[in-house]
Amino acid sequence: MLSALRKVVQEVNAAASLEQALWLIVERVRAEMNTQVCSIYLLDTASQRYILMATEGLNRESVGRVSLAPGEGLVGLVARREEPLNLDDAESHPQYRYFPETGEERFRSFLGTPIIHLGKVLGVLVVQQVEERRFDESEESFLVTLSAQLAAVIAHAEATGSLDQVTLHGYRPPQASFIGVCGAQGVAVGEVAVIYPAADLYGVPLARTDDIEAELGHFNAALCRVRRDLQDLSEQLQHRLREEERALFDVYLGMLTDSALGGEIVNRIVSESLQARSALAKVILEHVRTFESMDDSYLRERATDVRDLGLRVLAALDQQHERAKRIDYPASTILVAEELTASMLGEVPEDRLVGLISVRGSSSSHVAILARAMGIPTVMGAVDLPYQQLDGRHIVLDAYRGRVYTNPSAELVHQFEEIWREEQQFSREYHALTPLPSETLDGKHLPLWVNTGLMTDVVRSLDRGAEGVGLYRTEISFLLRDRFPSEEEQRNAYREQLTAFAPRPVTMRTLDIGGDKSLPYFPITEDNPFLGWRGIRVSLDHPEIFLVQVRAMLKASEDLNNLRIMLPMISSVPELEQALRLIQRAWRELLEEGYNIQLPQLGAMIEVPAALFQSRELARRVDFLSVGTNDLTQYLLAVDRNNPRVAGLYDSFHPAVLRALVRIVEDVHAEGRTVSVCGEMAGDPGAAVLLMAMGYDVLSMNANNLPKVKSVIRKLQMSDARKLLVEVMAMQDARAIGKHIFDTLTGLGVNPRLLHSKTDA
């Protein structure tokens, strides 16, 4: 059975079109199951009927002419019940319906199984025989297993086919949707510009030369040209990125020096008498293969940087680079590439770039970090996206949920254009909110802080009225370097952040790597990284790294005294106490060295269930606690929200999550300490109302969400929020809770658009 399954799925996967795939399925299944008939019915989204799309054994003329509503006939019954139906005498079943054009009156035995993808019935797969007999368990098991395997294949074929608006026998495939991950939040409606490499490293032949000096001259000239291009791109982005973010281009330039890739290529030209193009391709592809073979996801992504540099130098050698650049970027460009690179961002005029899509890469890619700094909606890792077919097409980008919609319906385009207009209008209106306090109609003040990591965030945060920083992600400056930053480099970065927000408090989280964040120079390879060596565990195992960082933070706070230090991923009291002792040690050392530094407030994050159930014990030992709802929700629900198969189960309105949050705030307040939320819930206006009612002292969020949350808070009485909390705490369904929050808040005058978007603080 496994061999037959593998064979059928492989052949169908290789089909050139949806139509070909369907005919392959019915032909192969009929042969493998040795039956007289195999047919496929697919759901037509326009008519909401199941249309006969392909058959072997029934009259082919009936294809496209026969259709059934859900629940109609045996096929409709299978679709409605979402389970197999195995009959030895189909005609005797009360749901049986005869279609003369099919010629199926001769076939008595019937076995139908639903084709289900991501919880939706796409169609029904049917086999029939003349003899009156029941299909045995092995045959039923085979068809059920095959349907499950083919569901994803058919879904992808439908989506790909819809790019060309394929209409088969009056059937229109459903609107195509491709899933990636959020690189930078936002929505965009625009025209795709696919950008391809200017040259092909894999197509360079291994050619030798008799004139080494000439090849060295060609190579050095190409290097100079690429260096100029990168410097020009960095200057073009100067007003859009801080120097800290533009440092990535310095890393690129450093890779081209004699002590790095540039030197290796020169050595190959000289030692192996290779032409410059051949030496370049050989060295670059060796490094690409090395990076791609690494288990660590962050290091694998560095292959993109190396390949991008190699392609640029090759294009310069071939004098193709200028011809390869597009000059006809649409007015609303959504830039798409197999692998977006940082250097591509500066090639599109700022006023034309509305979105980014990378088929490969993750939210920790350099380009994703820069996109967040520039405020460009970005989807990464859309691996199924047939991007080669997209150039010039209008698409919808929902970066909040990591989705790309191709060939979108007019209704969907209108919906997202409305969301975009609302966001633009609200961004213009938030200025009026900036000087106003974040308080309810009856005077309850709720401080709204921001989550930051780049200096680019500072102006945006202050411009939106942030009262402090609830989470400064110190790992960002580590991620953008090719080595650990020195104590002085860290001090300068932290001082800049503290000075910008002074006298407002700045909560700096100590280095939080591991999980989905790995440093290129400090790889962490694990089978299950989210349950592995991450956060405070790394810091305690490497006190030399931790102490340097804490010293840098303390030095940076001298005379400002607005620093708060927060410890990530705490799971036990001894772990917390060990970290606190190291901080005390660093502080005493600096006092002995003559620094006049106050010991800042010290806090810990509640991100794992172990900390949830020890919140009182942890609170006794620190000045404050902060809840990281992203990880806490993930661990409580056992759901990896970056996994598209289960991401739909991730819901912060789950009753278990809400009960956990109530328990935390009660426990911490019982110890006389303050508690905040710095996860994505804080930036969701509906969730923020619940958190306020629970009694959280501070909410910290993405700067873009701060005006939205403030706007909602200022529409309510505190009694409204408390009443809503009581109501949802009695409910058992996360979706119902979300709908009740929406209905209640809109009934109180809240703009419904503020409650629609998914946030990711």
C-alpha cells in the first residue's frame, strides 16, 4: 500500500496543471484498486456545489455537467458528514441519486472519501464496482489515506491554477492563498515586481587562463564597482534607517576584503590559473553549500548573503548589472524574490515600495529586521508561492497573518484597501492622541509603553506618546554583528536608548537567544530549540557574556537612572537567584571602580508554565514581573504558532490563557509588586481591555499599535472593561470570546477596524 501511495502522489505532484492532476488521480487509483470506476468531485466556490471533474469508468461527457449540493446524493452526503461512506448496494441507500448522463446505474458498490485540507472539504474521491459487495477494510483504508495525501496536492494545484484564472468545465478554483510567516506587520494591495539575480553562479563553467594579471584586474574592477553600489544603496537608505541598521552593508563590504571572500577568490585565480568568473563561482558556491548544510537556521540564512554578494560581483564581471536592474517599478510595488536580500531594498524608490515577499527566509533574516525598521509589510518563507508566475499581477499581502492572496476577489481587494486606508487615516490622526493621557472615561490611567530593539523605533515610539520602554530587545544588536559586541560597544548602544527616553523608564531584557534566534558566531543546534538552551539558561552557562552585558547596561545608566533590567525565560527560583547574584556582583565591581551608579529595578519574565505557578515566589525576589504572552500562550497550548499546520490553534483568548493571566496578576499584587504585559496581547486593543480589567499595571507593545490601544481605552469606562472580563471568563470557546469582545466594544462606540488586525508586539 505504501509503495502504491508513494507512486500515485509522486506522479500527481509532477502534473503540469490541475486538470492533468485530476485525470492522473482517477486513472492511477482505478488501476491500483482494481475497480471499474474512479471519480473526483470538487467544490466550486462560486456555486457551492460539488462538480464531477474527472472520471475513469463513467461517461466522460458527464464531466462538468453533473454537480451536487452538500448533502445531496451519496457524494454530497460524504462531503457533509466529512467521513467515508462504504456501501455494497448504493441504489438502496435513501440518499442515492441517479444521473442518467453518467451511466452509473450499472455500478452497485460505492466507496467515497472526503478530500480535506486544513479542515475544509475540497471534494470527494469515489470508487465503484459492478458487483454488489462491500469494499474491505484494507481498500477503504487505502482510499482514506490516499485522499489525505492528495488533499495538499490538489489544494496547491488549485491555487497555482487560479493564477491564470483557469476555468475547467465551468468550475472555478477557490481564491489562492499562500502561507508564510510575518516578517514585518501591515497590509498591502499592489502589483508584483519579481526580481531575479542578475547572473547565475551555477551556470559558470570552470575555465582557466594564461593571463592571470588580466583576470586579477577584471576581478578588482568588479569588486570596486560592487563596493560603490553597496555604498550607494546604504546612502539611499540613510534617511530610512539608523546607522545601527545600515551597519549590515558594512558587513557586506567587509566580506569583499582581501582577508575574506575577496582574498579567497584572488588566491584561486593565482594558484589554480582560473578565470575570475570561475574562481568567483567556485568560492561562493563552496561557502553557500557549507552554510546551507548547517543545522542552525540563522547560519543557513547567511547563505543568502554570500550568494547575493557573489551574484553582484558576477554581474559586474559580466557587465550585466545595470541591464538587470528594473526601472519600471509600479506605483504600488510588492517586491517578490526567491530570496530577498538587504541590498535589494534600496533599488525600489521609497514612494513606490508597499510590500515585500521572500519565498525563502524567516522572521530572523536580515531583510526582515530591516523591513521592520523601515515599516514595510513583509511576508517571509512563502515556500509554496509560484512566484515566477506573479510578475505584473495584482495581489493582496496580509503580513499580520503571514498570508499572500493571489488573483484576489474584488471583495477581498476592497476589504484590504479599506484596512489600508483605515491604517493610513489612523496614522495621520494619532498625532492628536499623543499629548492625551491613556485613561478611561472615568479617569483610570493605564501606562502604555513600547517594545523596541532598533534606534529606528525611538522616534516612532516617542511620536506616539510612549510613556516608557517595557521591552528593549538587546539581542538585535548581537544579531546584526559577526561577533559579540564589546562592553563599550554595548554601553554606547544602551546609552543611546536610555538617553532618548530619559527620564522615562527603559526595561532592558538581557540577551535572549536560542529558540528561533541564533547568533551566526554562536550557533545553537538542537532538535527542539524552543524547549532547549535559550534565554537565561545560556546567560547562566556563560557568565562571561552575561556580566559584560550587565556591566554595559549599568555603565550606560550613570546619571540617567532610568534603567530596569529584565531576565528572560525564568523557570525556577534558584535560576532567578543565581542571575540576581551576578547582577549584584557586576554592580559592586563598578562601584569599586569608581562609578556612581544606582542599582536599577530588577525584574523577570513569566513565559513558561513553571514561572506561572511560582509567580508569588518570584515576585518576592524582584521589583517587577512582566508576562511574555507570546511564549506563555505557545507553551500552555502546546502550539508552535510558526507552524502553519497548527498556527490556527494559537489563540490568546483561550480560556486557559485568560485564567493564567488572572492568576498571575493576583499573585504578584499580593506580594506588593507591579506586573506588566509585553507580549502581543498588549498590542491587541480587544485583549488590552481585558488586561486592564484584570489589573495589569503597564502594557508594552509595538509602537504602531500604541495609538490604537490608547484610542480604545479612552472610549470606555473602567466598569465596562470589568463587566466584559466577567462575561468572557465564564465562556469556554476562544472564538466565541473573540466575537463577544468585538461585539461588546463596537457596541460601546469603538471603531471596528481597530479590532480586526492581528498584532505581533
